[in-house]
Amino acid sequence: MKKILCMCLVILFIFSLSACSNFLASVQFLYLVATGDDRAEKDEVFAFVSENEEELLNAIEKGDFSAFENQGFIQEIDADESVVDFSCGGYGVGSGTFYAGFYYTPDNNMTAIWCAPVSSDVLIPSGNGFEWQEPNGDNRYYTEHIIGNFFYYEASF
């Protein structure tokens, strides 16, 4: 009974927002509430990488990441010769999309990851890391060194 009442209230809320000029933002908000933010926290990522550096390096060397699949907050692993991306979740729809994760790059290239700008020349110091903000846009990239050749990243679009 509570589920039915809750669904009715959500539907009523959506219809009431349909008269608003910002209907898409309202739908996006409801989507976020329904699906949740599954990004790992920055301190969790730093702790995980620091505690598992040797195992991560062994997996990278062998190209076998099975030990890190279904272990918790790592949701996807993509590897090529220049970078290994450990995606740690995200949330959002359209222009309100946010991602977080960490990556390994053998040459400490802070722009090797998929969401980084093409050149490190556009990265500016920000907090303990570096940031890029798209001029006249909403794309943003932040990266911070964790340990060795591992870096934390956040991306928003």
C-alpha cells in the first residue's frame, strides 16, 4: 500500500511540474532521486588505491582485472596501452552528468583518461590537483595524484 501511495505522489508531482518552464530539470531531479548517486567518495578511492597498489599493479601487468570485478565501487575497467580507467560510478542525465574514478598511466600523463582535455597545457592548479573547465560550457575535469602512477578523476558534462 505504501508503494502505491508513493508512486501516486511521484506521478502527481511530475504532472504538477509539467506546467513549469523547467520541466526537464524537474524530471532529471526525480531521476537522480530514483536512481541515486553511486559515485565512490574521493577518500574511499584514495584509501582503496593506497591499500591495493601492489595488487592493482600486478593486475595491470597481467592484463587480468578479474580480482577487482564485483568487489564494490569499481564499476567498470577499461584498459589500453596508455591508460587503465577504473570507473567508480556516476549520476545524472544529459548536461547534468557526473563521473568519478581513478586511472593508471605509465608516464604520469594527466590527460590520458577519456574525459580529460587533449593537452595538459590547459590544466590549472586546483586544490591538491589540477582542473580544466570548458570555456563557455559546463564540461569540467579534475585530477589529483594518488600514489605512484595512479590518479583520481572527476568529470562532469
